[in-house]
Amino acid sequence: MKTGEAKKPGILQLRGVRKVFARGTIDEVKALDGIDLVVYERDFITIIGSNGAGKSTLLNIVAGVYPPERGGRVVIGGVNVTNLKEYKRAAYVGRVWQQPEAGTARNLSIEENLSLALLRGQPRGLKLAINRQRRQLFREALAVLGLGLEDRLNTPVGTLSGGQRQALALVMATISRPTILLLDEHIATLDPKTAQTVLQLSDMIIEREKMTAIMVTHNMETALNYGNRLVMMHKGRIIVDIGEKDKKTLSVADLVTAFGRAAGEQFNDDSILLSDS
């Protein structure tokens, strides 16, 4: 199922993207199998699929962690970034990982973490100095979270709770206004209440900053409740792509049915059917 709307060229375009790990060995895995995906400006796409579907590999391809196999193309904001290294791709991509520790430096203060994030992807040699103007920018960015972190700029990040740290990671991923934001199961390790808070903050920041985003989730209800577009993956392929109009009318049962029709087999990962609450 796809929207039939005519749209402008995509902010992100993946063409013929394949990824094979351990090629030629008994452990060979075809993680992505000919992915074609266009993400349009201000799309907020949720990606659902069982373990091994290729969700995180897809984000790693976008972020430049892995190159696609020969012939695959990754275009961000009209720029062919297929062969661009991860640290250079950071000028286009903001990312929040599953583990809060992955996106923040525990021994640095909140404002030092934000300074590093602000300069991410920019030419080396730019000053890291924290001046009054930059500190005010940090306070304003943190204030929207409603967690009081704007008054704790000198606090070491390692002393924050998991939820506070993940909220900070959200601000860090978006403060430099990247072309696209990637959320890689970023609530998976949080308790249900904190996870809901971080989800709501994510939605608020994406809307407030008019961002284009992709969120990988392991929960069908979350995939339905957030974003304007839903993609289902299976065995390295995109098998369902649902636009906003259809998405609003669907239930989890409808998604399971859509999976069965597209994949030609029964959906059998019960963990994805569970509620986040």
C-alpha cells in the first residue's frame, strides 16, 4: 500500500541498496536485498519488522556506517553520499541509538556534549569554546524538554538517568539541524513510563523543528501511533509502505494481515504485537 500523491524529489533516496555480511562463508547473511526507498521532506517514517528484517542495517547504510554493495546509491538532500565516510555523513544525518550511552560522552558535561554535537560534521579546526551565545542556545534547546536540564549545563552526563540522557541525545542529534534524523529503537532499553516520555519528546522536537525523520521500532502500536508513514520490512526487503491516510485507519490486526499478504507467510514475532505500556 502506497500513497499516490505527487511529491517533490526526496530528501533521502535509496536505490538498489543491498548489503551482505560474511559473503562467501557459511555465515553469509543477506541483510538488505534491493531496497528502493524515497523519503520526502517532513516525512516521519516508522519502520517495523522482526529481528533480522534489516531495520538497523538500513539506518547504518543511511548513516554511512556500512557502504552498500556495488550498484547501490544513497542520496541525501540531492547529494550522492554513497561513498562518503560516516564522519563526513554526520553533516547530513543526526542519530539517536538504542543505548543512551552510545550517543553521549559520560565524562563530559551537558554543555560540552552539546558543543561537540553542534560541530559534528563540520570542518576540523572550528573552535569548541563555549561562549555566552552558545550557552544560551543550549539552554533554549534543553528548556523545551521540560526536564530542567537547562539549569544543569555543567552536570556530568554520566550522572543523568537513562531517560534524561536519551532526551539529551535527542537534542544533540537535532541541534545542528541535520537533513534527516534517525531514531534506532531509541526507547528499547527504557522503562515503559520513561519510554513514553522520550517518544513524546521525539514527536514534539520533530514537529517543532519541521524535521524529516525515520524511527525504527520493535512495536506495532508505536509504529501506528507515531509518524505519517509506516514501512514494514522482512528478510531485507520493504514489503509494505503505508501513507498517512491509510495509516490512520489501521489496527495492529490490519498490519498483521498486510504482512501476511505481502510476505506470503504468517507473522510469527509476538513481541512486536505487545503494547509499550
